[in-house]
Amino acid sequence: MKKSERLNDMIRYLNNLEYFNLQDLMTKYNISKSTALRDISSLEQLGMPIFSEHGRNGRYGLLKNRLLSPIIFTIDEVYALYFAMLTLESYQSTPFHLSVHKLNEKFENCLSQHQIRQIHKMKKVLQFEAIQHKNVSRYLDKILKSILHECSCKIHYLKNNQQKSFQVQFFKISARYGQWYATGIEVHSNQYRVFRCDRITSIEEELTSHFSIDELINLSLELYQSEHHIDFEVEIAVQGVDIFYKEHYPSMTIEVGDQTFIKGFYNPGEEEFIASYFMKYGHFVLSVQPESLKQIIQAKVEKLLHYYQQL
């Protein structure tokens, strides 16, 4: 480890300590006593508020009433953090109470002028494409809070232009193509459900806790696959592999070899959904099992063709 990397890591390590001694640094970083002393001197020069206590059990401490030195990032780390932050611009809503614009301002205040010029130049040539949604998810923060507190929620949800009520214990928030989804177990039926967050019109957190997060995750794997599930196996051309990696679902796996297969299952009532998914592969689909799924896909293609013929 280079000295600059060691000092940067040392700042993070010492930031969580009230006191430390030379042996702590020597052991953690496998360095000699003289190197540890030089590193402490370097940290003091960087502005870290270190003081020493002399005596038989001498040690070092950090002044907690002063701000510690900022973490020093390499330029590659700056680029990575900056473009990770830009992903938030794809979302009309986030689970966090923040303005992406203000977050960007704070981030740049921590950088040197050279680093700021570099990231602005990099932004011109490195494009980050994302789907912009205008759908507002007003309750992401409450959903996240309920998950962390392991509490259930009563939600009102707009489905097929009708208001419906559910008591749900959420355990996952996910984002895909600019859209937020919340996954949970409906309390009364123990049914696995996924909700589009922008369609949640109100939410009330309840104090009851039915399961831990780990129990919910394990339970969801059991509940999602019903005892009447239908297994499928779809062979695709190698050109379709990219489509799978761009979008697929937890019930699906891919096997790539001399032949490429997408395997998985769907529950009764999900046939139309699965058929629509495989229509995206177009002529990259080589075979479909079971035959009933193939027939549903054929019927959807014929219906689409009929629609365009009538235009």
C-alpha cells in the first residue's frame, strides 16, 4: 500500500476512534514504529486534530470538537462518485430528502478546481443515458422507514383506475428504468406483491411487526412460486443474451453453452405477462416450452399484426 493510500485509509480508521496508540497503527498497517510516527506527523500536517498523552501508558487522542480533515479521493474515485450521483437525476423521486442540485454543489465544494474542471470535461464526453419519468412517488421515505422499523403499512393503491386498500409489510425497494417499485407481503393473505410506488396514494405506518426482514425475504421466495406453477424453457440465439441481461426477473435464469436457454417458472394468471416478455426477443427465440406458452405468444403476435393491418 502506498503512503498516500495508507494515510487516506488511516483517516477513516482513526475517525471512529477516541484514542489510539502506535501499536494499533503498526498492527493494522504492518508498519514499523518509525513509520507510524512519521504517518502521525503527516496526518497532523494535513490538519487532523491529534493530541498526545505522555506517561507510562502514553497514547494519542483526537479532538472531537473540531472537524476532521476531509477524506482525500483519487481522481478515479471522484469520477465514480460523481457519475453515481448523476443516476439520481433519472428519478423524479428518491427515498432521501435531498436536492440533487444541492448535493452536486456540496460535492464540488469538496473538490479542487482542477478536479472540478476534469469532471465537467468528462461529463461532455461520457454520456449517462437514463429514462426520465415524471411519475412522482411521494411515499418512498415512509416505505423505507417501515422496512427499517420492520413495521407493516396500510396503503391505498390505484389499480386499474380504482382505489384499493392493502395491509403490507414491505421488505424491498427497487428501481428500474427510472421507476420505483416496493415489494412486500400482504399481511392478511401472506401473498407476495410488487407495487408501483407512484400509484400509492396514501400510507399509514402501523406499529405491528409480523416478520423480520430476513424472514420476509425467505418467505417471499417460498410464496412467489405457487404449488401450481408452470415451468418454462425458451431457447434463444446468442444475440438475445444481451436482452436477458438488460431485463429479466427473479424467476428466470440463463444457461449459456452450445445452446442458450432461459429457464424459470410462472404462476397461473401470469401467462400474458411472460408472453409479452418473450415477444421482446423477436426472431432470436428458437423454441418455446411448454406449448401452451408458445400458443399465447402466437396469439399476441397475431393480435398485434391484426391491429396494424387495421390502421
